Amino acid sequence: MVLSKVIKEHIIRNGENKIYTVSDFADLNNDMLVTRVLSRLKEEQFLIRLSQGIYLYPSRNRFGICKPSIDQIANAIAEKDHARIIPSGLSALNELGLSTQVPMNAVYITNGTPRTIKLGNRSITFKKGTPRYFAYQSRVFTMVVTALKQIGDDKVSDEVLLKIKSILDTEEKEKVNHDYRIAPQWIRKKLKTVLYGNN
């Protein structure tokens, strides 16, 4: 089928780990046929169906399909939406190495459309973030803020603060200084000694 070939070639040309929905092929003016083609490409294991109407063209190696992580899927969706995302809560703690717990349901702050996408028995939730989250210059510092909020003011241990210091020590100093200045007051208070000593 000509349309099937056109769609497949378009997907291959775009490269691996890209997300697709029927709307990506609106220029073909045949949503019903595109739906059938995407479903058939999933049956052929050319695509992975992530959720109803959402497909991924995965990367592959000599062993077969490389199943993407939740974070890879979230980033692919954000790229498709032209949105920025920041891991929040348990997702941030895990990515920063402050927790070994891998959350079943990942939460991200976004400047795009808020929504929840079901992935079998797991889910990805995109929550609308305030502009302040996207004013930080370091993505890592932003994750530190969301991680500390998850832990809570009265539960942040010295051990966690020392780990955060070692993480932020690898970031550009100017960015950390900028982000520190716009962080919530209680977070500045927590980070002041580990980042700047008692000055």
C-alpha cells in the first residue's frame, strides 16, 4: 500500500525514539487509513503502542527492540509537544540519585499541556508548572528544588544536603548562583551552608 510506505519512510527518516499520533499525518487527509496503518506497523513490531493512539518508533540493537524507560518516553512526548519538562517528586529524587525507588507513576512539571498518559499499569503525569520553574538556568537545580519539596522542609537530612552539594558542584557556578537567588526562601536557607559556608 502506497500510504503505508509513505508513513513508514517518514518515520524512518525522522529517526528513532520519536512519538507518533494520527495527527502527525493530517496532511495525508485520511485519518481512518492512517489509524489502520499505525496499528498494522505496531503488529509488525515496527512501532510500539505506548497508549491509545500514541506510538513510538523505538531504537533497536542486535537483540531486538530496546524498550524505552519512562523518562525517555516522557522526553519524547515533550519533544513532540515542543514543551519543557522537569522531573518532579519521586521522579526527581530517583534521577538525582537521592532515592533508589523507581516510581511506578512518573510526574513531570511542564510548560506545555497538562495531562496523564496511561502506559499499561504505569502512568506519566504532566503537571502545569508556574513560570518560576522555567526561570531556573540549571535543569539539575530545578530538580533539586522539586526533590526538596517532595522530602519536605522538616525532613531534609544533612546527608541529603551533602549529596545535593556534590551534585551541584558539577554544575556551572554562575547558573547555580542565579538559581539559588530565585529559589524559595526555605530552600535557600537549607542550601546556604553547604553551598556557601557560613559567610
